[in-house]
Amino acid sequence: MIGAMLASVFGLFALAAFSASPATTPETGCRMDRKDPAHTVVMIDQSDPFNPNDLGWVAEFIDSEARTLPRFGRLTVVTPNSADPYDAKIVYSHCSPGSAEHANPFLQNPRMIEDTWRETFYEPLSEEIEKALMDKRQPSSPLFEAVYSIADRADFRASRGDRRIILISDLMQHSGEFSFYKTGTDKDAFSKTRLADQVPEMDGVEIVARVVPRQEYDLPMSDVKAFWRDYFEKTGAEFTSVN
């Protein structure tokens, strides 16, 4: 019995040591050793205005993504940048302190974990998401360029754990480099652009498109999705769409 008690005590000490927190940066809550276990990048395309009814489903969608992140997983929110297409605007970038779903009931208080997660991570995220959604209409929608800039981030390299890109967009590329509004989903026209020559390497990245509902789309959405699927196949990423 004594041996069993000692084993239990040593087991708890070992579990506590294993669960010890690494050093983090106060600004982002991310690990100082830069060993992010996961990185999810949410790109919000506000080239067309979001209607107030969109706020609900976007909030629910982001909530699910945020809760799925493991402790110290990074979540970055960007918007396409019409002024400098290859430099997507960073709206928010922070690491999760861990949600209650991932709390260890033997060593942690799930309620306290949830409060910390909400106050230090989720509420600031929600505020920035709402600002981005209500931002004024952009004159262009350089989506391919923004994806390239995401793939080029130092904290989004292949050595950085699980990687996801969430596209909240109608997927209508429109920039000086290439525009669906001018050529449609013409692959031959795209092949002659600089974008086709600089396909980023994204092996193992999961791409999820949450297509923004419109009363009418300028092109058949099935053709647009097929174009993006072929593009991401060339990058090594896996493309899926929610709707």
C-alpha cells in the first residue's frame, strides 16, 4: 500500500513537471522558443461589405476554430492589402492559453482556465474580428497574393506544427496581377501571370474556405472552388469548403 501511495505521489509530481508552462512573450502569449504546436491563419476578405447578419455565423465559426487550438497554438487574423498585395494586414496574432476543453482536471480548474482563455485571448480576438468585418470596402481583392504572404511567414513554416488557413471570402480574386472579373476562371490566362510562377510550398497545410453568402455570385461558385482546389493542389495543401 505504501508503495502504491509513493508511486501515486511521484506520478503526480511527474505529471505536474510535464505540464509546466514554457516561457512566453507577454505581448502575444506565445512560446519564447517559437515552438508553436499549431498555427491557424484566418483571412477575412472585406473587399465587399459584410452584412450585419454575417456577424453571427462568423463569430460562431471563429469560436470553433479558437477552441480547437491547443495550448500555445497561434491564431492570426489577416485581411488582404490592396495598397501592398504581398503584405497582408495583420489584424490579430496571439497564442491560446488553452481552453477549458483542454484543461487537466487533476491539476487545473476548468472554470479559471475558461475565464483566462476568454479574457486574454477570445474577447480581444472577437473585438478585432468585428472591426475587420465592418471595415470599409477595399478597392481590390488580392487573395492569391495574401495567401502567398501567409505561406511566407516565418511562423508558418513546415516545422511549426499543424497549420491551417481559413478563407472567409467569396473567393473572387481581383488584383492587377489577375482578376476573375476580367478573365473568369481561365487557367490559361492565369498560367501567364506572375502568380502562376510563384506558387508557395504548403505541404501539409489544410485550407478551409468559408464562402460568404451572396444573393448572386458573379461566376458559378463550383467553377471558382475548382480553380482554387487546383491551385492549392499545386502547393501541396488540401482544400475543402464549408459551403
